[in-house]
Amino acid sequence: MVVKQVLGNNIVSSWDLNGQEVLLMGKGIGFSAKPGSPVDESKVSKTFFLRNQEMNQFAELVAKLPEAHIRCAGRIISHAKETLGKKLNDNIYITLTDHLNFAIERKKQGIEFKNALLWEIKKFYHQEYEIGLEALRIIKDRLSVELSEDEAGYIALHLVNAELDTNMKESTEIPQIIQDILNIVRYHFGISLDEETLSYERFVTHLKFFVHRAVRKRYYGTEDMDFCNMIYRQYSEAYQCALKVNTYMEKKMDYRLTDEEIMYLTVHIKRIIQENTGEQE
């Protein structure tokens, strides 16, 4: 491998065997190095593989930030990938690294922001929130900086962004909309929902992706109206509740559900009501 660009004493860009540009990090790897000179691979401690459009942004970012902050963010992202078992958008390296650096600098200045969505994040993005808590432990161990629980919530939202390929504005809208839909179900049937049940977990998972599609104005096509109509007749009360959700989504987001989307909502609502009330088919 040869050096393409020296970004600092501890970071250089190069190419891998497939000709893809990579960022290499290691103590002293950029010291005295020049474009075209061989990379001292014995000094490489971290390799970043990013798409071309993210590479330039990340290169600009790492050239300005403390190496310890970059390493810390990289460790958190690796932990998130291992824990979630999902592909994360490469942009997470830019957004999370930048956010963590900003949060650490704010903390040093005695400035902390409250996370107004913390309760919703804990509830609807529990796994990502737990990773956020682990991130706080990593930051404390590596950088001796103790960030607040609110930051675990912000980190969780960055992970959700990377999972769903959304932006921060969309990710902050989604939890509140999910909560509103759950409240529609609660009020329609006049019951409390047991949040420990499998049907509740499945419903919330369905709502996450449903609302994500709505934010992006993406629709499920309707292929089998006969089947949809059968579900509507068989689960008529759940169907009426799903129609209320449709009315809410029209007013809130100018998003009108297709019949297939209403059918899926109806089935999930029926299941969650059955499990919460002991109702039989």
C-alpha cells in the first residue's frame, strides 16, 4: 500500500487491493510520510472503508479532530454493528464521530443539552439506547469524560439513522408518531397495552418501518383486494381503529395509507388486542 494523502501525523489515506480508497490510522503513520511513499503497515491500527462520497467528508473531519475521539467513535460503531447484526450506513462514521467530539467539547465547557425524546427513545429504540449506554462507558474509560444519559439517547438516534438510512429530523419525528398511533389504539379500545408481550414488540417494529415509509412518502401497493376485504370483515373493530390511524396520518403527514397498509395495521391491532384482553378469534 502507498500513501495517497497525509491527513495528520496519525492518519493517511491509501488504496486497498481492490483499488478502493481507505483511511488508515495508527500512531506516527503519517509522520514524515509523503504521497506515493509506502505505508508502514506495522503502524496501522484501524482501517476505515467508506464509499467515495463519504470518504472526502470523513477525511476532512478526521484531519481536524483529536485522534482519541476518532478511535473512540470507531470502537462504538464496531460495537453497534456487532450488537445489532445489521448493516449501517457509512455516513455513521461522519455523523457520530462529529457528534461525539461536539458532545465531549460541550461537556468540558460545562454545557449539556437535555434530550426531549429520551423516554420515547428508551421505549421504541431500546437496543440502540443500550448501545448508547455502552458508548458512554467506552467514552468514560477511554477519554475520562462522563457524559449524561441524554447523550445515550442522541447516540441511539444516530444509530437509528444509520439503520434506516434516514436523517436526524426524520428520526426525531418517528418516535412521537409511533406514540400517537399507540395512543389511538389505547383510546379506541379503552385498554392499557402490555408492553412486555410479543404482539406489542411486533406491532412497534411494524410501526417503525411503516412510519419510516410514510416519512419518505413510500407506499405498499395493494395486490389482493379480496384478501384485504376479508380481513376488514373478519376483524371489523380493529379495522375501524386502523381507519383512525389512517385519518391521523393524513392530517399529520399528508400520507394516505393504501388498502394493503391498512390491512397489515388491522392484523397487528387485532393481535395486540387479543393478547391484551384474552379475546378469542
